[in-house]
Amino acid sequence: MEKMKITIEPTEDQSGQSADTMNSTVSVSIASDDLDIGETMGQVVKALQAWGFHNESIAGYLDEELAWQLGLQGKPPEETVTPSSGCCGAKDKRKASDE
């Protein structure tokens, strides 16, 4: 069985390196390489978090639903408040019953 490994490390040209990051390496190892894309993205997110990226920064580069599934956003996408849908996508029941 093959093993999957995700590694994030600084490039050799680190002119602006600080003492905190000049020798940093983050590795995530998974015992199997039999993962689907969602599970793999979960591991990539773990590596980015360990490197120091904030959840909001990571989520900004992902589809909203995937970011929510990976625990990077507090609310599922369908619960997002938009001006056209009202709160949480719910319609005003009072108006529907008055008609």
C-alpha cells in the first residue's frame, strides 16, 4: 500500500526569512493513497493551517460548500443571508397567507 505525503517548506531563496520560519517544514502523512478529492483537500487544509494560514484565508480560495465541509466557515452556504432571499433563504410566511 502506498502512502500519501503533503509537504510545505520554504524555498531555498528566502531573502526575507525570519528566525521563526527559516527552517520550518510541515508534513502531513496519510497511511493510504486511496483518498477521494474531498479527503485529500482536507489534508491539504491541515497542512496550510499548520503552516500558519488562517481559516478565512484558506476558505477564500475554496468553493463555499467545500470550505464549510472542511470546517473553515461557520454557516452552510444555503444559510447565507442575501437581500433577495431574506433571512436564511426563508420566505415571509405572513405575506403568503395574507394573499
